[in-house]
Amino acid sequence: MAKLSKSECDTGKDSPPLGRGWEWTTILNRYWGYTDFRGIQREIIESVCSGKDTLGLMPTGGGKSITFQVPTMAMQGLCLVITPLIALMKDQVYALRRNGIVAYAIYSGMSRDEIVATLENCIFGDAKFLYVSPERLSTEIFQNKVRKMNICLITVDEAHCISQWGYDFRPAYLQIAKIRELLAHPSPLYHHPPTQPIPVLALTATATPEVIDDIQEQLHFREKNVFRMSFARDNLAYRVHYTDDKEKELISLLSRNKGCAIVYTRSRARTKEIAEILNKHGIPSTFYHAGLQPAVKDERQEMWQHDKVRVMVATNAFGMGIDKPDVRLVVHTDCPSSLEAYFQEAGRAGRDGRRSWAILLYNNNDNARLKSRIDDTFPPIAPPKDMERDDPDYPKDNIRDIYDHLAYFFQIGVNSGEGCTREFNIDKFCTYFHHFPTRVHAALAILQKAGYIEYESDPDTKARVKFLLQRHELYQLHQLPADYEKVITALLRCYGALFVEYVYIDEAFVAKQADMDQHTVYTILKELSRRAIIDFIPRKNTPLITYSQDRIDGCDLIITKEVYDRRKEEFARRIQAVIDYASNNTICRSRQLLRYFGETDTKDCTHCDVCINYQKNLTPEHGLEQTIKKITDLLSDGKKHPIYELHNLGKLSDNEDDNVACDLIDKALKHMQNEEIVYMDGSFIYLNR
């Protein structure tokens, strides 16, 4: 958990850091309840508070948010947080407000008045954090307002998105450098020009060496300054199980390992199917995906967090912000599209430091499935010249046609539509224009990256309420049912400005305050709206599309090489990397992953399927020697360990490889006891020092 190199982090004469270490710790404890920092959090905070542009590479669960939230609370001014993850910005704003910190977010679906009000609050109020999507940076209203804000720090989340070499390149991120230049010359009516450039903190959980350099270049770092935690996870065993019957293998794995588990699959429908299969086999499970109602998602996540169910079957929508330390097993029934994604999801196992497993179920059919994703993710931009629509080879799902059909669907003319937001029924669209949903989704994602639209496929648009009666008129209402009065009282206690503007509400929170179930509250709100006491706009999960600029004719659409060709090449390269990882049975799984992310000083993990197979083929003497070293390393902390931790080194699978490993552990343990290398104390074992 050190810096990449002294040369990369040498920024010359240091400015004195803003705040002292004890002040940062006080802030950490006051607002977040932690007594000290983890990993490289303190080093990053010190770098940021010294005014340095900083890149922090921290694995999933490394505590990235602390590295910008703590220094912002130690500074005068507001932190501008740029993130593409709308769900994350909403969650973090909610968490900050719960801790008494003023924070705002701007995202698709908000009205212009709501956006203006939020920006004005950041200019004149005491806001400490403003979360925005990268696409928001190029809008005229944002650029006019941001120059009037007292920005003390710019935080770039998911910073790999700024690199064309990254696995999720978003051209809108390139606007960040322009915002830096804009903030160097703030509006003189509000703020004096900063004596030093506003520092940038870029954060990501995964980045290859090429991406690391590109991030700093694209963000106009004044000097290279990188902090990196090693991605090595000594307690996590990466394994690939080759099987033609994935369901049977999954049941076998979960039957042998009784700990908490996550099972990842790519299909929403499959999450439910697999959960039902597991429940039929006596394995308590539930399922999770982005299409579920927020209250349902919260309920299922809480059930899993509190061990009311053992297994969560989910798409990649699950896991963000999850901090459950005792996940023993993460299984992928389908291959992710990149090792970056696999590493993040697998890394949710074993955060408590105990032995855990990340298992990929794989067979020969997966190669073809992976390669087919390339064409599905990158549909053709336009049909070949002179090809007629009735030609059997005409590519119906080309991006230009989909862009034009979108305008027909919304009835938006050429040279109009900028800022226009519409609900998007993808099933209706595909039926009407004869498109495939997968290709449409991919085309809209490319159009978003090209800067033409903002596409929010899974919005969580909260319910909104505004009172239509004045406050004094409420007292004149007679014979309202008692439950109706409880809901009205809960609204007035929990939210302000209800009589002057629409206010976002949390129906679950209102239900809790009114001591009712959420469905009853929803029904009452609908009835109050019918009676013209309030205007209630229910929450929706319908996808939203916002035109980032005026609509143009599809023939004039420009999809650059950076947006399409290079990204397609990189996507194909990442697909091949997944195939290579799954099919390489000669190099340690951990080594393969670490080398992919640029770590060269690696060693065999000794507990992946490749290492175990290698140990099996060693001479008995060599295998015993290796196992003794493994046990010695485990006990090297000088503490007493439960004996089962030794057997966990070879536990999990009932295949021959793992049985051999268990036999070696038993033989090694007997040898170490005979030689008085270790001692037993009941069911505990420790080194003889």
C-alpha cells in the first residue's frame, strides 16, 4: 500500500498540508464514527490537502469516499464530485445529509427549475458537496453557475472513464479539464481568483498502467502523483471450475460451503430462476437486480446483510457500497465482459481477512458467448452506402437509424430538443420500429458517450409531493380518516417547502414515521391527490432519455474513432483477456490478475486451482515442504489460530485436487507437531517462538 514510485510522486517543494493529522481523525470520527484511517487513505488526504493533483487506486471496499469527504470538511468551500453512477450519488448525498452535512446532486429527470435551485443553493448556501454527472459539465447553465461557486476540490470518481484505453471510456469526462480552466477564472463578483490551482483527486478501483498515465494526462495533472494499494488478496482463492452443468456445480459448491455467498449472473430473469432452484435444494436465497422496486431491493439487501438468507443471486447491479465482511464465496455463473469487472465483483468476498473463494464456472460454450458480446455492444454505425432497406443484409439495428427513430418516437424535429427529457419505453420502441432491445440499449449508450443524449436505463426517480392547499386550509378539513391525518402530519414533520414547490419524498420513511406499511401510505397519497389536497407524482423506474444538444439529422451524426473504433478494439481485447484467464491452466490465477493490472512483483498464491494442481504433481517431499511453509505463513502473526483455519487452506471442493491439498496439510501438521514447530492449545494452534 505504497506509492507507485518515488519519481512519480515527487512534486518538489511541498506546501504545508491544510489541517493536521489529528484534525482529520477528529473529522473522521465525528461524522463517520471511525477511529482511524485505513490503507492509503491518510496519504491521499495529506496529498490533497497539500494542494496536489492526486490519483488514488484503491480496490473495491478500500474506502475511496473518505479520501475526498474528510479533506473537504477540513477546507473552506465546496467539493465538486463528478461521477457517472447516479445511484451512487443519490446514496452518498443521502448518507451525508444523514450525518448533518449539506450535499446536493444533479441528475437526469430533474426539471430546469430544480437544477437552477440546486446550483443557486451551492452558490449562496453552506453546501459542502455537489455531485454531478460528467455530461452535465458541458451545459451552459452549469458552466455559468459553477464559476460563482467557492470550489475547494474537484473529485473525479471512476476516473478510468476518462481514458480511451479504459474499459468504460466516456468522452464527457474530457470536459473536466475545461472545467479546471474555467474555475481558474471564477466570477469576480463572487470569488477572488485562487492563489493556487484547485486540486483534482481522481479515484478508481481498477486501472492498467496505460490507463494510469492517461488519466493524469487527460486531467492535466501538474505533476505525476499516484498512490496505489496492492490488489493482492492473500486470503482470497481464485478458481475456475470447468463444468457442463453449472447449476449442479453451483448447488454442490453452496452445499459444501455454509458461509454467506453472492452468485452473479448476467440476466435479470436468471437471478430469480437460480434463487428458486437454490431454495428448492434447501439453500436460503433471494435475488436482486436493477429492475426491482427500491423498497424491495432494500428489504432483500437487509435480509442478506443480517443473514436471514445466505445467498444473494444478482446481476452486477448488486454490490456497490456493500460492506459485508464475512462473504465467504462469490460465484460467477456467467463470465463478465472484463477482468476489471470480475476483479471488483470477486473482491467482495473475504473482506474480514479470512479464507474465501471467488469461483468462475466455465465451459466451452462461454467462448462463443463472450465473443458475441462484441457485436451486440457495438452495433454498426450506419448501413453500407447504396444498400437499400429491403436488402436482406441491411443492418436494421444501426446507430444512425436508431437515433432517427428515437426522434420520430418522441416527435422531436431537427434543430430542437436540447434539454428535453422523455420517458423511454424500450419495449414499445422496439416493437414499433422492429429493433432488438440489446442493440438499442448498446446504440443509446454509444450515443451518450458521443455526447448526443443522456440515457438513464435504470432511474430511481423518487416520488414527489406538493400541497395544493395552503397550510391554514388544512385545518379546515373535516372528517378525514385518522390514517390520512397521520400521513399528512408525517409529511409536514419530515419535509419543508411542501406548500411552495414539489419535494422529493421517501415513501418508506414516511411510512415509518406514520407507523404504517408502505403500500398503505402509497394508497393514501394517491387518494389525497385525487381529492386535490396534494399533487402526488409516484416514483417510476421507466428509462429516461435527455437530449444533450439539439437533434440533428441521422445522416449528420458523427461517431468518432475514440467513441467507437478504439473502444470496440479495447472491448475485444478485454473479452480475450477473460477467455485467456479462464483457459490458462499453467499460471497462478492471482498472478494472472495482478499482472493484468500492472503488478510485476507477484508470487504464486498456492490456493487457486492452478497452484493446487501444481502441488498435486510435485514429488511428495516438495509438496510437504510447500505446505509447511504455507502453514508457517498463516501462523506468522504469533496469534493462536483455530485449527479449522488450517483445513480451510484446502477446503471447499470435493474434487481430487482439494483432497490432495487436505492430505498434505494433515501430514504437514503432524510433522510440525513432532518437530515442535507448532503447539496445540485445545482447538487452537500457534507457532513455537
